[in-house]
Amino acid sequence: MKSEEIAKIAGVSRSTVSRVINNYSNVPEDTKKKVLEVISKYNYQPNTSARVLAGKQNDTIGLFIVSIADTDNPNRLYNNNYFTQFVDAAVECANARGFYVLVNIIYCENDYNKVSEVFLQKRIDGGIVIGTEREADVLINVSKRGFPVALIDYDAEEIKKNKSDNNNLIVIGSNDYEGAAQAVEYLISLGHKDIGLLAGRLSTYSGRQRYEAFFDTMKKHGLEVDKDFILHGDFIKSKTANEVKNLIQKDKFPSAIFSSNDDMAITAMDLFKENNIKVPEDISIIGFDNIPLSSLIRPALSTVSTPVYDIVDKAVTELIANIKRNKKGFFNYSYDTKMILRETCSRK
């Protein structure tokens, strides 16, 4: 199908189709949506460069970071130590293989249209998506059109069970359940029984895995969980701060806290310090992810390390293999985590 036919079906001029394909800003949103729907329906793949015209790739990978939580914070990605590591690793790993990286941020659910648009406009050869599973079907549908997509922090088994015929889907992650269970086991081994939880966002696979591991491990040892010690920080610093402030006002504390990520743990530690609550003398805390800041603060944060670089490197490697048609088929791989013991946990 040619662009002239797309224009005819959409009821617009050929130049309008060209402006939509090249992402010009002077196209009304209704017109843009109508043209993209026709492009999607007929699986039209526009040629936007001589390389594509010659049947070659653009040598560009799209990195889509989903950040639809904490909508009141305009700097939520800039201040997110976890996502920053992924961007740096993706650029380094892709550049080392001769590929560029186009970074896109999904700020709201409507922004998921960006994913389809960038693929349909042939601006990228494949995409890596990091974040919530809420719109997984949108991403899976993109891959079903023949575009390779790598998902990080998604439930691979669930996707494989429902989409096993997909040959362009790659799912990479870490064994977060085992890592979280190990962290809670460590606190229990130090004699802690009243252990609290700083829970992450349960719309993410990692958030659910760490949450479930906490409760399962406590139950395994016959330990009760005080509902007042379950703080829902949702991986958001401002929400974490409010939850910790409420805990401090109650003047009733667990002897230790397992935090589902380091950012929340560090936020809690700052508030404890402001209120003369000493870590680890008064309360122990262990985080998750091993962000660079966790080793620089004082006391240095004990945490569970996720191999971010290895995860991204694997995603880039498998994505490029799919792009070059060297390797097809549903791919799933999960990395082990590792305990990093520093200064924030002490014996009860």
C-alpha cells in the first residue's frame, strides 16, 4: 500500500500523511489520529529514509519509561535514581553495538499512543519498555505487528501463558521475590520480630513480588504483621514521607523495616534523623535496588542489589538479535539478586 492510498482512505492529502509520518507539529490532533488509525489498520510501514528505502534498519532503539504515578511532581523522573540507571545503561549498551537510543517518557495513559506512533513512523527498529504493567496489551499488540519489544519488570509467565504465539516479545527482569524474602530473613536472623514494610506500587510486577515475599516470609516464621507498620509509599518519595510522618506521630515503631526500594528507605531515614530516631540503634532498615546513593549516605544503606546493567544489556542484545532476524520467538530471562550488607541493620 502506498501513501496515496492511505491519504484517500483517511480523506486527507498525501502531504498531510507525510506530515503525520514525520511527526510534524502543525497537524491537528483529530487528523493525526485518523491517519494513524488507517496506518495501523492496514499495517502500513512508511519509508522515512534512504536506509529504510533500501531495506535497512534505522539502527535506533526506543526506550520508553513509564512514569504515570506521582503526577503532581513535574520532576518525578529527574529525581528517580532507579530510572536514571536504566537510561545510562541503555545508551551505553546500545551505542557499543552501533545503535542509537531514542528516549520517550510515558507521563499519562494517553501517552501510550507514543509507542505506536514511533513504531509506525519507522523512527525506531525496536523498543524497550520499563514500568507499570497497566497497559501491557498496548505493547503486546505493537509486537504482534512485527515490531520487536523488550519488557522490563513484567510478569513473564502471565504474558507467556496468554500470548505464547508472540515471536517478537522479550521479557527481562530479576528474581525480586527471592531477593525480598532473603532481606526479611536477614532481619529475622538479627532477632527482629516487629518488622514493618514500606510497600512499592502494586501495579508493577516488582512491587507485587516484594510485597508478597514480605508477608510470606513473616508467615513462614509465625510472625504477626502489625497493620500500623505497613506503609504504602508506592515508590513515590512524597507519599513515602507522608506515611513515615504518620508512623512517627503514632509514636509506635517496628524494630526494623523492609523497604521495597532504596529511594523510599532513604526518605524514611531522613525523617528519622530529623526526629532524633537513630538508625540502626533505634530502628533497622534495609532497602532494595542498590542505587548509587545507597552506599554514599551515612549510615550506608543495607540493600538488595538488582543487576540493572546486566538486565539492560540482555534486553539490548536480544532486541538487536530480533531486529536483525538472527533470533525470533518469545524470550524470557530473569537475573538473581544479591544482598549488600552495610550499616543500617543491627541485632535486636
